[in-house]
Amino acid sequence: MSYLKEKTMNIYKIYMYENKINHKKYIGQTCSSLYQRSGKEGKKYKNCVAFY
């Protein structure tokens, strides 16, 4: 019996967001869409101490 192993390649994105007030930058990597990663208007980053 042979098994077929399926290989899928994810496409990753490198992105950077900049805080417009204090100019701190957040650099990240994701394989999901940038909208899914950050949420509407970046709301998923509200608790990120590295950014705010």
C-alpha cells in the first residue's frame, strides 16, 4: 500500500505597521491576509506593548 503525501506551500508576507504618534514600528510575518491578521483599522494590535 502506498500513501500519497500532499505538500502545500503557504505564501508568507512580511509587513510593517508604524504608530503615527510615537513612530514605533511593528514588523511581522503572516500567511493569512493582512486584514485577518490586524483586524479592521489595526484593532488587533491595541494591546501590543511593543507597538504602543
